[in-house]
Amino acid sequence: MQTRSAKAFFKKNTMIIALIVVIAFFYWRTGGTILLPQNINNLFSQNAYVFVLATGMLCCILTGGNIDLSVGSVVCFTGGIGAVLLDRDFNWLLVAIIMLAVGLAIGAFQGFWIAYISVPPFIATLAGMYAFRGLSNVVLQGYSIGVDNATFLNVFGGGANCYIPGFLGKAGNMDLTCLIAGVIIAALFVVLNIKTWITRKVKGYTNDSMAGEFVKVAIMAVLILYIAWKLSQFKGIPTVVIWILVVLLVYNYITKKTAIGRYLYAVGGNRKATELSGVNTKRVFFIAYSNMGLLAGLAGILTLARMVQGNPTFGQGYEMDAIAACFIGGASAYGGIGTVPGTVIGAVLLGVINQGMSIMGVSTNYQSVVKGLVLLIAVLFDVVSKKKE
């Protein structure tokens, strides 16, 4: 019985264990450099788009393994529009709203063809990938446009002052605001997860042991505290982390607690049965892809702020990073399975691999090879698990 429980624990938490092993490996190979406070900060700043896009991509994948290939181009297009408007002295908040609206409109446009005209998602979004990449060049006229609006940069994670002010002061070289925020987040994480486990156990929805759940929650809480401790030794909480947390918390709630979240899983599990139960599956597809466009608009904002310019080449490969983060994080290639926390683990794992290999001086060509192999292993694990079931 104990052997079976241990196997079940390792199977369910494979990616968490893999993340710990990968971090330990790069810590050894880089002489601890990868865990320096500045590199922890860079991990989130440089991969903010992955967290945001992967969250939206998860909603598409849940509907049956469908993906959106256009998000990188949409990020570039919305970023280009934002750069042009800011260059013409438009109000920064209005620019952000326009970028989100453009992203939502693109998502709805593509969602219409997919949901109501039955164009395969792969084809519809492939067309969008080409179209919006071309429109990005049109908007930017083939040139880079710099962004110098300090408020926009600081709010969305660019520039030198894009950190939450440490209003609680410092203890030595540590920002107390960042430390206390980390303690609060870790405590809330533990309480909410244990409460959810108890509720599911009482209702008979889970067979997971309390010890296994406690170990998993404890590992994640320690990781949160460690990240907060490291960030407190640099400049505190980057504003981009706030945006990442908002997206993750909102979509974790949507996928777990709302009707549309249940419908996403149901459509991916068995679309015909879901239709027979009275769910408008076309609307579910439309919402999933409209939402993907909205988050691509937000990723465009964050990318524009981080890069401090709009450029026709931005966003290339973003869609692949988002898709990889979802599958590495446990989303099923067949749809109906996947979680926001799992996607976060996938995104962090990708970020650690990228950063670790960069510090080691590995060429970008070999970095792509390694990421491809990691993705293949993750999908193979999913396929093999399905066959055993």
C-alpha cells in the first residue's frame, strides 16, 4: 500500500520533482549563479509573457488539444500599436486599454471562424500568425519605435524603477515589504490548498493521502518563501510579478470555480456528450479564443514595457514557449486535463532551462534542442499514461 501511494505521489508530482532536479543541476553547473537575487528577478521579468500566454493557451488546449499559433504575432502587433500611440503622446492608460481591446478583437475574430464556421483552430490561427506578423511591419513601417513614457514602463515592468516601493523599510540588505508579502502569499497558499483537499476528501473526489498533499504544499510554500527572500535582496517586488500573479489567480479561479471553467474541461473530455447535456460548445470555443487574444494583448503590453520599444521581430517563438509550458506542466495533448498551477511549473521549468544554459554559455541552437526534447518527454509521459489507463 505504501509503495502504491509513493508511486501515485511521484506520478502526480513528476514536474515539481523535475523542476527541483533541474534547479539543483544548474546550481551545480553554474556555481550557484543561477540563484543569485538578480537572476531570480530576471527569471520572472524575462518570462512574464510565457506565464500570461500559457494561461490563455491552457484554456484552448483544454477544449481538445487545440492551440493558437498566432499569439506571438498578436503580441508583436499590439506592441507595435502601443509603441506608435505612445510615440504620439497618447495617455499611457488609454494606450493599454486600446492594446487589450485590439487583442480581444483579434481573439474574437479568430474565435468566430473556429467556433461558428468550423475552421480548424490550427488553420485559423496559422493564418493569423502570418497576417498579424505582416500587419506588425505595416504599423511599425519596418522600424523600431522607442518608448520613453516612464509611467507606462514602471507600471508594466520596464525601466529602472519598475518595482513596488519598499514602504516597510529594510532589514539589512532585505526589503521587508517583499519578505512580508512572500510570507502572506505562502500562508494563503497552504491554507487554501489544505482546505480544498479537505473539501474534496469529504466529498470523495480524491484518494490522495494527507501526507502526500502536505509534502507537495510544503515544497511549494518553501519555494515561494525562497523566491521572496531572494527578491528582497535585489530591488524588491517587480511590478511585472503583480501582473503575473493577477492573471494566475484569476484564471485559477475561473478554471476551478466557474461554469465556463467546467465547460472547458467538459468539451475537451467529450464534446458530443457536453452538447447533449445542453452546453453551447460553440460559445465555449469562442470564449476560449477571445480570451487568448485578450491575454496576448496583455503580453504585448508587458513585452513592450520590458523591451522599451516596439519592433517588427518581437514575439517570434512566443506561441511555442506558451504551448510547451502547458504540455510540460501536465496539460493533456488530447484536451480536458491541465491546471493553471501545472502551467506555472512548466513555465518556470522552461525559464530555468533557458537561463541556466545561457549562464553556462550554451548556444541558442542547442537550447532549442534541449527544450524540444523536454517537450517531447512531457508529451510521451502523457501518452504512455493514457495507454496504461
